[in-house]
Amino acid sequence: MADLYRRCGCRTDGHLYPPLPSGATAEQRAATCPHLVADAKHGSWGFALSAGKDSASGQRIQVRRMGFPTKRAAQAERARLLAQVASGRYSHDRSLTVREWLSEWLERRVRDGLRPSTTVMYRRYVERDLQPGLGHLRLSELRHHHVDRFLQAQLASGRGVVTVRRMHAVLSSALSAAHRLDLVEANAASNIGLPPERPQSRQMWEPAQVGRFLDNASTDRLGPLFEIAVFTGLRRGELLGLQWADLDLDQGELVVRRQRVDAGGHAVEGEAKTAAGQNRRVGLGPVAIAAFETWATTQKTDQGAWQNQWQGADWVFTREDGAPLLPQFVTKRFERLVLQAQLPTMTFHGLRHQHASLLIAQGIDLAVVSKRLGHSSIAITNDLYSHLLRDTNRQAGEAAEALVPRGAEAPARPTAHTLHTRGPRGRGKKEAPAEDFLF
């Protein structure tokens, strides 16, 4: 085939020797590099093919590829490109780099409504990691080994597994979009082996510790906020996104309609984190209702003190001047109160897990817990709190056994809980404290 040829980089008088077609005549061979005639391994193979016409300019697209070590390799690549041309999947834009595509993809996502907080995270990974590490490569030439080498280097430099996996997820999403647009043949970030994430061990407080924290926080201006967080399980952004119109204290419920989250040092408003969490109704107990009423009184006092300078409108949780609270301010205040109460370290988000733990310990159905927390599915709730369900499961089994009457001759059998609370050699059985049943 005249479009399949072998050539070399040898020079004569400063010019490259012309390509040597596979069916070259003796005269053509004599006029080219002598090594191509004498050595079958000299030079490399290449091909040319027509890829139709450019839709914008109308000019014919000629594709040339060189550098294949064997004729068979060049034939295989040519056949693959011909198949792409025939199916309409061929893209002749080989100048687009990974750096350029990542920027374009991110802007597309932002235009499509990517959450501001997610945008900040994506942009950080794109600009600080992916573009410096892979941006110099042409998008069409990016391969699995490039991605694997880059991610392994991140792990070797000390980056955490969670961070690297998120970085990989951002890259994979961008390459999936490029694949859908026929900019690449396949997602080069797929099927990349990474270490699994280690399950996070969540430090839960005992009920007495929860009470100690709330007692200590009761003297703080934001004490009602933390009390509501414990007894509703709302996310930080959902708490700060509450407006007074979202509350019905007479009916004892609130509706989650929005959230205010941190996005690069400033707060932005948006919908709830999940579709299941949007517009969900959360029932309120008397303690949470009282906390809202206490906060309303505090806010009225602030408004009276600031008078015309009061900035408040509809937001529930505000600063003294009525401006909405910033997410990071709430987190820092919480961390300070935890230290003051001399309690084990916990994140603000841990209060949400604390709420779920209290519900499960009281035997509340997992479907109710899931709906209350606004999880996308009950499977997520089960994965997060399966360790707590084991205790509830055991207690359910013991309760079922207690319902069945037995004859006097039936031997008394210790429960699983009794076995764990016996002294040495089974003597000196003692009762477990009530708190043990809650977590």
C-alpha cells in the first residue's frame, strides 16, 4: 500500500531522505538511504490516510503517523483510525492538551450548575495537582500509564489516600466527558489501582458527655444552635441556611430548603446536599423547640441593641448585627467549647453522627433515621452506622427470647451482654451502666 511506508532520520546535505513506500521500485530504493535497503530494522514505519473533510474549512483532512517499530504495528494503528473515521468518532484536533481540556471541562461544569463548594474543591485539584502533573501532555496521547505514574507519585510524596482518590475522581470525570465528546478513545483514568480508603473511626460521646457539652455550651451565645444540631442531625450548612419561615414550632417541625456553605473563605447559598435532603421535614422535640425560642429571644435583644444598623432579615442564626453566621466561625466556636468541656475531640459534623447514634440506640427504624438525615438511600445510612446496629440487633434478639415462657426445669442461659460483663471465671456478675446500651 502506497500509504504505508518506512523512513528514517538519516540526512544527506542537510535534508531528510524521502519516505520509502512498502512497494518501492529498485530505482526508488537506490535513491533513498542505503541503510533502509540493507537493514530491515533501520528506520520506522508510518502511514497516511484521508479522514474526510473539515466541517469548518471544507478542506480534506490528511492524517499521518510515524514512529512505529514494525509494519504490523503501523497497520494495526491505521486500521483502528480508519474504524474511527468510518464510525464518525475520529477527532483530528491533536493539539488540545490535558491542561486546556481540564480548564474547559471545569468551566462547563460550573455553567451547568456545579455547587460552589464543589467548584472550589475541583478547581484546587485541577490547578494545584492535575495541570502541573499531566497538563503538558496532549489529551489524545494520555494513557493509563501516565495517570498511574502520576497518582503513584502523589502517594509516594505523602499525599493521603483519600486526597489521591478524590484527585483521581476529578480526572476520571473530566476524561469521561472527553470520551463522550469523542476527544479521546477511552478514559485513561479508568481501571487504575489505588489503595482502598480505610474506614474512618468515629469518636462518639457517651450520653453523659453530650449532656456535659450542652451544659457547658448553654452559657455561650450559640448554645441553642449546638443544642439544635444535636437533636436534629442537620448539617452545618443546613442549620445556617434556616430562615424563620422554614419553622413551624406549633407543629414541631422544620423544613430544609437551602444550605449556606463555605466556598473559599466566604459563604454561598444553595440547595441541600442531596435531592433526598431538599425540602425534607424534620420533627422537633420539646428541647429543640425551646432552643429555637431561646434563640428568637436572643435575636430580638440583638435587634433592639443595634436598632437601625440591624442587618437581619429572614435568617435564623445570625451575628449580633443580624448578618448571617459564617460556617467557619461556627466550627471554631464549637471546637473551643469542646476544649473547655475537656471532652474527646469531635468535628462539628460529628454532632450529626451523634444524633443518628441516639436514634439508633433508642430503636428508631433505620428508614426513619435515613429520611431524617436526608441520605440519598437507606444503604448509605446502613453503611455509616452498621457498627451501631449490631448492638440493637443483639438487644432485639434478647427481647424476643424474653417473650417466650419456659418451664422451671429449663436452664437459665446468660445473655450476650451478661457474658461480656462477668468477672473472672464467670463469678461476680455485675450490671452494665445504662450508658453502655446507647452506643
